[in-house]
Amino acid sequence: MSARDITGLVVGMVLLAVGAQGGIRLLVDHDNAGVLGWTPGGSGVRLACYALMAVAGALLARWASEAAKKSGTGV
């Protein structure tokens, strides 16, 4: 597994965790925007940003995992 695969996997997993946790927190408490508190547009826009972050993280982690499997080291 190359350093690029590991970096992609870690960054993807962090994005997935932060996006999912932020979205759930925003659904429970609309005033607690967390990391995206600086974004304009209200809770709907922030929720969309958290969802986009989670999806991007999942896709990045999947790509890195498949790249590691192709290299023969697998995850």
C-alpha cells in the first residue's frame, strides 16, 4: 500500500466522520452549526454541505481502498 493510498483512505474516513457527525448534530440542534458555522444560508445549506462532505469522504475512501486492493496489499 502506497503512501498515497493511505493518505486518501485516512482523509476520506475523516471527511466521512466529520460530515456525518455534523449533519446529525445539525438535525438535532439547528443552532449548532459546528465546523461550518461561518457559512451563510442557514441550516439547510449547512446540512447540504455536511452531506456533500460525507459523500465525498465515502467516495475518496472507497477509491483509496480499491487502489490498495489493486496494488495487492488490500484493505
